[in-house]
Amino acid sequence: MKKNFIITLSATLATGYLLVSSTYAGPIEEGNPAPKADPFASAIRPITNPTLFDLALPRTTIHPVFISQSMPDKISTILGEVPLGGDFQLYALQLEFAFNERLSLVATKDGYIDFNPDNTLTSDSGWANLAAGLKYAVLYQPEIQHVMSVSAVVEVPSGNTAVWQGTGNGAVNLILSDVKLWGRLQFAGALGGHIPFDGNAESTTGFASAHVSYWVTEWLAPLVELNWYHVFETGDGGSRFGDQLGGAVPAVVQFEGGDLINLGSSNAGTNRDIVTLGLGSRIKLADRVHLGAAYEFPLTDSKDNLMDSRVTVDLTWTF
């Protein structure tokens, strides 16, 4: 009887060991279960509208950005259509540091602008304003791959006026952003407002942005993005940016500058809305390194803003 019991117990233990071994092909350490997969591993940052349209998910990221924007041949002014043309480039580096899964410090605007118009205005270069703040995930739901965040970012007038920066007393950007994943499919969106501390020097504006992408392979995700910029309250059109037409631009043009530039235009109420469409993709270079590129163009009349077309190239390196 004792011998039969020992044989039965040995067979049971051996069977249990084989079952465990087939379920978990690795070492089993007491108190250290196998790590769970990151539910947001496939999440990608939007490419267009980079100073305002951020990924809702707090992460530690280094984000270099390059923008080359062609300007329309003519722009709308109170004097009629004035020739412009040319282009400008932005070289920038955005940073984000996540304190935890819900809260991060973000630096969303900086960089160097090289402005090269063909007509009317003057070629120049200089630094963009600096902007930084906090992002907090008010909804963090990894079980359904969903995050909703709020951000408060302060922009200081630290840039050069020759490239449409450095005027007024600064502003705060208040933003609500959201991201939802369904496996390979991602939807993201954001809306917010640019609220200047001096409503005369800058216009009060808002924006709404949307993103959809799909990982067609393990390394390629085509994407589509839509951006809408709206002027709620115009500036006073006072003399600013003295290196350009002696500071008369804010009193003459009939639009605002979109995402990077705020002119404080007094006639922006004539063309309050700018809508752009961006087509591009992200390429996975490594598990935490993604290269992105997008071609963007206005759906509203190009002469009613500073964009005829734009190419944005960026890299996201997540830690």
C-alpha cells in the first residue's frame, strides 16, 4: 500500500511539472511573475500640428522635429492679394519626462526658424518661443487601451520678432487629448485653446485635431490627420515684428498664423478658419524608436493663411 502511494504521488508531481513547463517556457521565480505586455506598445505620436497635438499617453520621449513649409504665391490683405511665395524651415526638439503613468512634464515648443519669402517680406532667421507645462491623464484605462489627458502649457515670448515670435506677454495653451487603440488600429484627437496674457498683442485661438493610423505590418503604420484652427478673438493689429514691413503686417493681413505663429492680426475675423489635411506614416526602426513623415496641405483657401504645403519629418525615441 505504501509503495503504491509513493508511485502515484511521483506520477502526479511529474505530470504537474510537465504542465507548468509547457505553459511557461522560462524560469519561475517565487514572487516574480512573468511581466505583462505593455498595452500601449503600439501607440504612436501624431505628426502634424506638433506644438499642440500631442499623444495623450504620458511617456518619457525625445522628439526631434523638422518642418519645411511652402508659403502661398499670394496672401489676402486689406490691400488685396499681395505676392509672397517662398518657404520657411523649423528645426526643433521636443521633450517629455513621465513622473509616472499619469503625469509628465512636457516641452512642446522651441527651435530655430529660417524664413525665406520670395516677395514683399524680408528673409531672416531666429529662435522660436519656448513653451513647457504639465500633462495629466484624467482617464488611464490600460485594460481597454484608452487614455484621456489634460495639458496646461505656458508659452513665453522668448523668440525673435524677425520670425514672428517674441511679442506680447506670453500665453497658456489648455488642451484635452485622447487616444484609443484597437489592436493595430489607433484613433487620437485633441482640442484646445491658445489664450494670450495680452489679448491685444496676440489673437485668442482654438484648434481641433484628429488622427487615425493602422499598423499594416510590424514596422509600417500609414496615417491620416486633420487639423482645424479657429480665431475666437482677434488682436489689435498694432505695430509688431518691426523687421517685416516696418511692423505693419498685423494691421494688414486677413488671417492668423495657424499652429506656430500668432500675429495678433486685427483683420483675422475675415478668415477665422484654417483647415489642413496631413497624409503620412510612421516606420518602426526599433522597439522604442519611430520615424515619421507627413505631407500636409490646406483644405481652406491657401491665400488665407501662410501654408501652401508642409512636410514634417520627426523621430520619437521613447524610454
